[in-house]
Amino acid sequence: MDIDAIHKALANPVRRQILLWLKEPQAYFAQQEHGLELGVCAGLIDERTGLSQSTVSAHLASLQKAGLISARRVGQWIFYKRNEDVIQAFLHQLHHGL
């Protein structure tokens, strides 16, 4: 777990918002045609943020580099999910390490 990469990723409010949406995908992405167990399609995240695809892609890359989300390609689509194990380990470290 790269604590510095996680802090850097969480320093941006858009990235924190994406993590919140991915925490409850059924509340924010119910219109997705594929099952949410795959994760959330990048295009729907783009739409919800209202930002350009390239900007959202950079945010998702930062979250993925930090290990906070994982990506899965299915055909032409990429689906993103939270990595709950890393998030919980980070929270544990934050709570007990300071």
C-alpha cells in the first residue's frame, strides 16, 4: 500500500466524489445496462462528473495507481470498482499509525 499515493489521490475533491459514487453504485448509476457487480462503466462516471473524458480518465488513473479502485475491461468498456481491502487498510493505518 502506497500511503503517499493514496493521500495524493484523496487530495482532489472530484476523486473523493468518484469514490463516494462507487461506494453505492446502485444509487448513482442504476441506469447502467450491465450488472453493477462488474463495476461502473467509465462513460457513466464521465457523464456524472460533467468533466471531459480525458480529465475523468486522469482522475481514474490516479485512483487506480493508488490502489483505491480496480478496472476491468469487458469488450470495449472499462468498469471501475472500489478496492475495499486497500481502503480499509488505509483507514486502519490512518487511525492506528498517527
